[in-house]
Amino acid sequence: MQVIQLGPYPPPYGGVQANLVAIREHLRRKGIESGVVNLTRHRKDPGNGVFFPRTALEVASLLLRLPARILHLHIGGSVSRRVAALGLFCGLLPGRRTVLTFHSGGYPSSEEGRNADARSFRGFAFRRFDRIIVVNDQLVDVFRRYGVKPERIRLIHPHAIDRDEVAPSLTEPLGSFYRSHAQVLLSVGLLEPEYDLSLQIDVLERVRRRYPSTGLVIIGSGSLEGKLRERIASKSYGEHILLTGDVAHPQALRAIQDADVLLRTTLYDGDAVSVREALFLGTPVIATDNGMRPPGPRLIPVRNADALDAAIAEALPRKEERSARSELSGRENLEAVFELYRELAPIGPDC
């Protein structure tokens, strides 16, 4: 293997997982063999170059015996000492070049981000990477304060979508739900407290007074699944809310493409891949204003039901005004990652 990525491997699907898989597929199309070491509690049987170690010792053993020119670590959220130590270990392996992608666009506003210090253990660990990929300008500043040399930091927005990834049609139960509703609101993400999904469920009651044929689809899995199902069941309009659990990424992309509006209501968020996917596909986006959204979404304040209702009321009648789809292929950001690899080591089908 020429490249090994370390990070969360789906399921469940989230922005980090989607980016990791997209990079691997991009390498495969170029004839480059790559592998994945899953670093989450979600485990399956290993196969097809994907490994599911159970302990830090197993991770270290895999990295020692799997040859690779590039080790690419993906981090989302905060940086524990354990994760920082893994980065240090990768940098100590002979003959390897190391890349870190830091996916948490909201990190600069966290306590860790605000207190970034070159003298800290995190700063020491970050400086061991040959390249660090960040997803917004605020993170560039954070890593400079950690003491990382500017020439080692690269701003590459997360991969949004390859057109070939979109499923040709929706499978059940998504297909029937979309066909039975004139307007569909969609949320794609983890079922966790920071995504404020109860707000979307509650606001749907108001929306349906204005547009009675509107339904809400929530794609994803997480710790709140049971509570959300109970909340949906308690609503008189609960049959118009579909909580799907995880779905394959091509199906999620098709759901985004066919939706009338993508909702991204959050208490804490970074540069969400689902938002970029929707914008690429021409689907209107309503998102909580976190100070770092790309151009295009209608922005609303945190936990504001009135603002969400008003934004949906404005967006739904304008389906015919959906922005023109990009003429780009969708692989530009993936190619930028590939070129970064080539800066560090010779990789290719003949290497």
C-alpha cells in the first residue's frame, strides 16, 4: 500500500468518513493501492484493505507491518493526548511521510483552539507532521499559533461530491416518502445533541400549516436515535417525519439532490460537508450561522424556531430558482490532496 489513512470508516457516515472514503476512491481510480485503519468504536471484520484494530497497541502493530509511503491521519472535534501521541508515533516511523487533515472547522472557537500554544504537547505533536490540511482560514491561524511553519499548512476545503457518486434513484423507504410529499426538508448528519434536531421536528408543525404536503427526512445515526423516535411518535404529524438511520452515501447524495431544502441546525458546527454537497447539487440550504459557512446558505441564529420557520417559508416557494449546478467535476479538492501526497513522496501506479 502506498497510502494508509487513519480515521473513522463508515458506517456511520459523517463528513470525515465521506472525505476519507472519497480520497481512497480517488486513489483507486488512479491505480494506487491504499488502506484504512479505523480509529472508532464502530468495527467490522477486516477486509479489502480496511482494518479495525481494538487497541492502541494493535494500531501501532499494523502501522509497523503495513508498508506505506504516506500516513494520513484524519481528526474531527477535539484533540486528545491519545490522538496527539498517535501523530507523534506516525512521525517516528522510518521512511514514512505524515499528513494530518483537521476537519473540525469550529475548533478555533473552542477552548482548545483559543488557547493554542506552541509550547503545549499538542503544538509539539502538530509540528511533527510534514503537512497539515485545514478546512478554513481560522484553522490556519490556530496552527500557526501552535508553531507549525506556514509552508506546512494547506487550506483545502473538504471534498463535496463526485457526480458519479449520486445514486440514479432513491430506494425505499426514501423513494415512497419523497413521492408522497410535495415538499421535502432534509437533514443529514449525526443524531447528537449539537445538531438540534428537535428544533426541526417542532418547526415542521408550523411549516405544515402553510404547506400541508411537507415532510421532513432525517438521515443519520447517533446516541439520540431512541429519544428522537419517541419525540416523532408523540407528534400528530409524526407520519410525515422519516428517520432513516444511516444510508449509503450515494443514496444520501440523491436525497440531497431531490430535496427542496437541506437543514443544518446546530449548536456547534464547523465546515459541514453536507452543506457543501447541497450547494454543489443546487439544493437550497438553511444553516445556523457559525461564522464560517461558505457562500450560499440562508443563515439563522442558534436555536431560533421563528427564524427557521421564516427561512423555510421563504425557501420552499422558490424551488424553480435553485442555483445552477457547478460545472466542476467535483474532484478538484481530491486532486489537491493527491498533489500534496506527491510533494512528499513518489506515489503512482508504477511506484
